[in-house]
Amino acid sequence: MAHVLVSPLNWGLGHATRDIPVIRTLRDHGHDVTIAACGNALSVIRQEFPDAPYIEYPDYPVPFSSGHLFVPRFCASIPFMLKAVAREHATLGAILAKDRYDLVISDNRLGVFSSDVPSIFVSHQLHYHLPLLYWPAEILAIPVNQYLHEQYDRIIVPDNPPGPLSLAGKLSRPQTDVARERVFYSGILSGTRQMACSQDLDYLIIISGPEPQRTFLEKVILAKIGDLDGSGVVLLGSPQRPKAAVRRGDWICVSYVSTEEKAELMNRAKCVICRSGYTTLMELAELGKDRALLIPTPGQTEQEFLSWYYKEKGWFYSQEQGSLDLLDDIEMTRKYHGFPAMPKTAENTHRLYDELLAGYLE
């Protein structure tokens, strides 16, 4: 059977976890899959597929800032990132020279493409949303995206097509003919599965994000959870701390849990309080959650746009971190109805394989 190289970016766990159902589908069809990644992204996929061959494949550092300076810091980092992308592309050439691959799948790794092997790019962000102050950079990103997309045979967008069910809104709409010709809307792709369990947990709070924003949110949340009626779990997103759970009345605080434990907690929760990262939002869609409070990481323009977009759609309530009033904001979540019904990951991966991937592998 065919041999596929899958390479997710190690900026958070989202790229790796949404690739898990794709990898599973490829393996279910008898194909060999090699994982090329680094850091936590590699660890997560190896936990799911311990027998899969892997390659330690460094990418580039996350250019996050501590606040609303994300855009200027990102722009300042571009020369360094371009060098890193060039190194990444050269490393791919060495990987492909050592073994035969029939397909390369890059999840947001800009240098992972080949002129000799069919290459597919995975991204939900075909359009960049920036604050009005930086609109020239948003316009300049269009030709940059066009050049990037020209390097790939197809683009998998883990979103529904543009329209009323689009989870990413304008972010996943192609702006160039190159992208329109190559795009394949797969629908949601989530490594989190629905479980047959009761919703016996009133709240699940997932604290995440780069420092110091993660710590800022933790301080606000822990000072306010006592105001809420009901039981809850707070995931602190801090794996460097001891894992032992700490009880605060009807609440349990845990520094971190495994991906399986997190999935179970999300299934059990009646209301989820979390960042508005796209992978987390796909998890909410996969599980059919109808109550959530979204708190975008300050300065991360994608999360800020998605929070606004979901609020406008009437799906989920959102609140800025600096204006958080947990008791009032939780009450506001009752006025929103969650996502409309849409195809789930199992159906989407079958269609993705049949309509796209199989054409390169069979």
C-alpha cells in the first residue's frame, strides 16, 4: 500500500489532534503513515499511534507576545521564520531521499512540500484577519498566501464550506483563484470523540494560552469559581506542576490531564469555559455542546475574531479576559444556542478519503 508522511506544526496541540482522525483513516485503509513532527505535537500523536514510525522534525518558534503586540512581533519575526522555513524545506528533501513516500500532508508547516511527491496543505485560515490598524499587512498577506498555496497540489480546510455552517467565517474563504482551485472543505476534524456518559459536571474550565496570559486567566478564574453554583473542574494547563488534584468545595483543580481524560470531561460538562482556539471550537462542534463561554487570548487576532463571529451568529457568548465577570457571563451563556447540526468527524474523514486522498494513494 501507499506510504504517507504527515507533518503537523507544533504550535499548541491543535494541529496534531485534528490530524489524528486523518491518520486513523489512512491506516484503516492499509496505508503506512510516518509522523514527522517535534515537541508536544509528536508526543500526542505517538500516544495515539505508538507503533507508527516517526521522525523528529523541528519547526519554528511561536511568535506569541504577552499582550496586544502580537502583530508587530510576528512581523518582526518574519525574516527569522523565512530562514526556518527554508531549513525545514531542505530537511524534507533529505527525508524524501531516504525513503519512498506517495503523499506528503503538511498541517500548517510552510516548508513541507515537494515538487517530486504530491503535497497537501491543511489549514482553516486562508484569509488573515488583523485589526484595522494593520490592514495593509492583511492586504499584503494575500499574494504571500497565493505563493504558498501554489506549492501544494490541494488544500484541506477543516471547516464546512462558506455559508451558514462555516465555523471559521471569512478566515476559511479563499481569496485567490489558486486557493479556489485547490481547496477541499473536509468539515470538522476532531480527535475528541463523543462518549456514552451522563452530563454530571456543571462546568469545565480549560485554562490555556501562552504565558503570561495563561497565568492572568488562572488568577481571575480561581478568584471567581466560588461564586458559581454547582460542581466543576478547572484544568490549569500547566504540566510543569504536580498533577495531584486540589479540591475547592465542589470544584476540583488539576494542573493537567491526558487527552483522553480531557475528552471525557468535555463530554460530561454541561457548560465549557475556554479559549476560542479553532481546535477547541471544533471539539465543541463534534460533541454537540450548546453552552460555552469563550475567552479569547488577548492579542491573538484569530481567537478574537472567532469569539466575535460566534457571538454575532448566536452560537456562543464571549467575553474579553480583562472584562470577565464569571457569574454574569455564565448567565449570559444561556441566551446562546450552540452550533447547528452538521456532519461529524467520522463522516467527514470517510468523505475526505474517498473524494480526495484515495486519488493519490490507490
